[in-house]
Amino acid sequence: MVDSTAPRGITRAEWIALLVGLPVLIAVIIAARPLVTDILNGILDLNPTMVYVVVSVLVFAEAAVFFGFVFPGETAVILGGVVASGGHVNVGALGALIVIAAIIGDSVGYFVGSRHGEKILKLKLLAHRRGGIDMALVMLRRRGALAVFIGRFTAFLRAVMPGLAGLSKMHYRTFLFANAIGGLVWGVLFTALGYFLGNAYHKAEKYAAWASTAILILIVLVAVGLFIRGRLAEQRVEATFATSITDVEAALIEEIAITREALDDEEEE
């Protein structure tokens, strides 16, 4: 069972790993600062067209082809915002492309789910994510469009929610409305976050080496933290689902069964 003493649902072992790992990561960044700085400066000097294309493709592919399981789109968006802070990339154009790519990518995921949903659920890629998928289906049944909006801000749900919305026969206009609002808020928020961090780094670099190092550490920690957060959340969902024995969890499993039966009945009709 999940450790009840761990705050926010993170187990004691995960907290120990974070407390040990973060200082080590910070020490490595400080020790390798020249190399890390060169890498960051190389990213800042990337060809603008390449930045627009790569970030947009990663955001689009996150839900359209489940690429979010490999690389969370928000990390690409933040790095894109950091690059835009250097002035070579127009942050407004980048943000617009990110929002459009997010909306179109999720729409593709919706239609793929509506036509091939059952086949997709049988993919090996999703074999060890049944708990998260079933809970996402319950979220859709309980909250409808709100689940689509909320799902935009969690890496795992962002990858599967559009396809599951299509599978559950949610009306596309309802999905598109929630998807568009979520894509807009998410795209603007994380682009602005990356742009702010990049600007802070540029300003700090002019005045003090320690300040630029601190901002550099913050940029790396934000990117790594978002990735780790998504993986930990996914692991907790699967562990909770696999070992659930409480009455509340039993009720959840029963509701999942009802949801699946409803889907089966709709397919037969």
C-alpha cells in the first residue's frame, strides 16, 4: 500500500530518493557548469525554423501517437520558451504554434480513439497502464468535458485522455471546447514559464556568475521535475489500482465495470 505518512501521495522511498538525488544533481550542474552552459547556449542559438517545427511536432505527437509516454510535451514547451528568450525565436508565434499543435494533436487522438479505441487499449505500450486508463475513463464519465480540461495538465492523462474521450463517444464539439481551452491555457502558461526563466538567466549572466548558475539550476530542475512528477504520478496510480482493497477502491472498480459495460452497449448499438 502507499505510505500514508508521505505528503501528497509520494512514498517515503520516493522522498528519500528526491532528497538525495536533488543535491547530487545540483552539485553535478555546478561542477559541470561550463559544459551545461555551452549546451544551453547551443540550444538558445538553434535555428528558429527548427525550434518552431520540433516543439510543434513534439506537442502534436504527445496525444496523437502517444509520444507523451516517452517525452512530456511541457518539457519541450518550456525549452522552447527558454530559446525564445534569446530573441532568435518570436515567443508570440511559438506560443500560437504550440496551442494549435496541442489542439490538433488532441483532436487526432480523439478520432483515433473513436475508431480504433479497443485495438489501442490492447497495445503493449498500454499493457502496464490499465489502472491509469480505467481511472481516466471514470473521470470522463463523472466530469465529462472538465476531465478533458484537467487532463491537459497531467502528462499521462494528456497522452491518453483525447483517445479515451473518442472511445467513450463524447460529442466532438464538447471535446473540442474543453480541448481548446485547455490547450490555450497550457500552451501560454508553459511557454511563458520558459520565456521567464530564459530572461532571468540572460539578465543574471550579465551581473553575477553565481546568479546565472542559480537560474541554470532552476531551469534544469523545472524540466527534470516535471518529467519525474509525471512518472511518479503514473506509478502511484498503477500501484494503488493493483493493490486496492478498501471499500472506496472497490466502489471505483465497480464503477469502472459499469463504464466499460456502457461502452460495450454503445458499440453493439
